[in-house]
Amino acid sequence: MMQLGRKLFKIMAVLFGTLFYFYIAGINIGAVLTVLGSVALANAFAAQKTLENLWRYYEHLRSTCPRGRLLPGRRLTVPL
């Protein structure tokens, strides 16, 4: 859990540092955030079908396992 916190802290520090650098350089931060939001939305729409297929595969595995759930201690693996 601490590793996750450290990674999130590092990501946030880099993000705020980059935004501060843009501010000092005179770049419009609102425009940068708008572009990043648009890119994130485009990625979400592009990944929508893939995530739906992964969820259906997971549900299929759950329905075929004994008692309708994954066994304790087992990991969900996707064959390539």
C-alpha cells in the first residue's frame, strides 16, 4: 500500500511540476488541460469495446468456476 502511495505522490509531483513549468514559460495551462482531457476522453472511447470484452470474459470465467466464483488463491489469467 505504501508503494502505491509513493507512486501516486511521484506522479502528482511530476504533474504539478510540469504545470508549474508551463505557467512559468507562459503557456496557457487551461489549454493544456483541455487537450489532455480531450485525449483522455478519446482513449476512453477507443478502449470501451476492449474493456467490455474483458469484462465479459471475466464474467464467463466466474460462471464456469465452481459455485459461480473464482477459487480463493487463484489469479485470473487471460490466454494469449
